[in-house]
Amino acid sequence: MLVIEDLNVYYAKAHVLKNVSLRVSQGEFVSIIGPNGAGKTTLLRTISGLKDGQGRLSFNGAPLPRDPVKVVQLGVIHCPEGRHLFPEMSVKDNLLMGAFRLKNFDPESELEKIYQLFPILRERERQMARTLSGGEQQMLAIGRALMGRPELLLLDEPTLGLAPIVRKTIAEALKQINDSGVTILLAEQNVPFALAHAHRVYLLETGVIVKAGTPEEFRADEHVQQVYLGGV
Ligand SMILES: Nc1ncnc2c1ncn2[C@@H]1O[C@H](COP(=O)(O)OP(=O)(O)OP(=O)(O)O)[C@@H](O)[C@H]1O
Ligand SMILES: [Mg+2]
């Protein structure tokens, strides 16, 4: 579905993605792990057309447009790091904003799907987004992305600042979303979370993909164990 070949991305003279190549097949759940500053967000922003890059990117066999509006219209929907909700709008209105690319849709039945996945959002429907807890805000950000009916969901660091119990809820929701047919590309530095339901994993370190494999292969890898699964 998504093919990236030899992608190089710069901020001025800083070379932050170096010959990155990766693939995501339809229906897959793929995680990109890596420490702070590795380039995960830059990679997702480049896929979305929010950042320019040099290299080949294609989606469903055609070159990926370098225009974020066109990328969204293809069904590549980005749930950004830091959530970027509309703080002074209600939960319901934030969700409805996510559906802007759809032409004919029944808002109530679309909202119902999100409320089934995250029942707390139904209870909070009329509350302003800024009044939600961090976990609820993350659920809302994911719900808003789903309202655009993604073919490919790009998810950046959804565990940021969340307690283990909330991470578990979100991990289970991601599995359900993937089981329902949505392809997922997750960027995440919480490695146990990233490995939990992924089919395949890439490790990005200072802009270079240094390892690719299955979650089992990652768990068995000494470098991954020492650097990413050591725990404190
Ligand atoms: N707008 C920018 N201008 C200049 N440099 C930037 C910009 N955004 C990111 N960078 C640099 O690019 C590199 C990659 O950053 P990026 O945010 O993609 O990493 P990340 O893997 O998402 O990190 P984190 O886990 O902290 O979110 C870092 O060295 C960062 O300082
Ligand atoms: Mg990031």
C-alpha cells in the first residue's frame, strides 16, 4: 500500500532522514520505534506532505502527492504527535471536523462507531476538548482521525504522557481498528506498546532504519532488549 524508497529529509543543513526505505501492506499494522529525535515525526509528516523530502513515495501504486490536502483525500489520515485538538470546541465538534473529507455521510452513525470504540467520549460529547484528561484527549484525537475513514492511519506517539491503564485501553483500540481493516503505521518510543499488536517493526536511529523484523524478532534482539526494553 505504502512504499518509501531512499527518502532523505533535511531541516536546513541538518540531514534528519537518511535513505529511509520501508513498506506497509494493506491491512498491516507496522510500528516504527526509535528514541527522541530519531526522525519518527519527520517521517510521518513527510508521508502526509507536511514536510518536503527527496525520494520515492507511493500509495496504492501511484506517486504520493506532495500536498497534504490531496494526501488526506486519498485516505491517508494523520493523528499527530501532541494531538492538536481544537481546544475550544466540543468533543462532538472535534469528531465532526475529522469527517471533512467525506461527501455523503450520516454524522450520527459515524459518531456511533467512535463512541462504541471509546465509550467515555459519548459521556464527554458536549464538553470542550481542553477540559478532557490526557487519555481522553488522545482517544478524541484517534477518534477524529477515524472519522475521516482512513485507509492508512498514521499515528504519532499516542502514549505520550499516559498512565499504563490508559495505554492498555489505547493498545486494545488500535488492535480493534486494525482488525476492522484499517492499515496502521505507528511511530512510538514506548517499545512494549509498539510491539504489542504490530505485525512488523522498524527501528529508526538518528535518521537511519537500522533494523526491521517481527515483534518476536525485536523482543529476542539483544540491542533492543538493552536499549529499549531495559526499563527503569
Ligand atoms: N522544524 C524543525 N526544524 C529544525 N529541526 C527539526 C525540526 N523538527 C525536527 N527537527 C530535528 O529533526 C530531528 C528529528 O526530529 P523528529 O521530531 O522527527 O524526531 P522524533 O523521532 O519524532 O522524536 P520524538 O520521539 O522526541 O518525538 C531532531 O534532531 C529534531 O531536532
Ligand atoms: Mg516525534
